[in-house]
Amino acid sequence: MDLGCGTGASGAAWATACEPAASVLAVDRNAWALEEAAATYRHFGVRARMQRNDAARVRMPNGATAVLAAFTLNELPDADREALLERLLIDAARPGNQLLVVEPLAGFVARWWNRWRDRFAAVGGRADEWRVRIQLPPIVAKLDRAAGLDHREITGRSLFSASATPGAAAKASN
């Protein structure tokens, strides 16, 4: 399940990394985003169903599910985000379930992050911050310099939790 799927890039990446490739239930409240996500999933050969719904209110599927919330939670009102935290952690505890949250490394806009990190840790989850150095194409580097920006390093952070199903955490965290 790709909550707040946007254009589907993160959901397609996770789905294609699974063995075998996973099918996706893509959830977004924006019809245009769902159309773009459908095109992304088709392009990468990922089977997907689209659901127009609010990520904070969607009903979680029954059975083993991997839930992804990438660059989504920061967009939710505080009350909705906190209610979703409780639902996701309960759902993540079911056998075979996995939960991955990915957000930018920007503390000033995500004051909620430390609370979520602590809650994930309390149920045996993990939190990571990551930095990836890249070489920009020359035109992008030139635009970056002209704008006074520096995108040679991509940063982010993630939360991951998996139930006690043998091997689930190892497979999903790779």
C-alpha cells in the first residue's frame, strides 16, 4: 500500500525491489496524482490499483501488507498524522506486515518526527538518516550554481518496522 502515492515513484521502487515484485494499492486524494502513479506503475511493470482517498482515513487491507508513506506524513494535519501513527503501529504488529516511512531531512518542518521515531523504536522498529552523494549532470550543476543551491547530496530519513515474521525485516530493509 502506497499512502499518499503522488506520482508513484517510491511505491514503484519498493514494489520492484520485492521478490517477487509486489502489487500495489496506491492511495492519494488527488485524481491527477493517481493518473500519474498509474502511468509510473505501468512503466515499471507493477500491478496496481488506484484508490482516491485521504491517506489518514484509508482502511488498511487484511492480510500481510507492506505499507509505504513516502513524503506524505508532513502534508497531514497534526491530528490526522497522530491518529494515523496509532493505526499504522497496530497494523505493523500483525504477522507479515511491514511499515516504511520516508521523509526529507528537515527538522524544522517535521516537529513530529522525534515522536514517531520513539514510537517505532518502542515496537522494535528502526530509524535511519541517510546521505547520498551524487554527481549532477553538467546542466543541472550549472543551474544549481546559478540558483545558489547545492544538490550534490541527497538527504532523507526513514522509519521501518516489521512484524516478527522470520526474514521479513531482512528482506524489506535491503
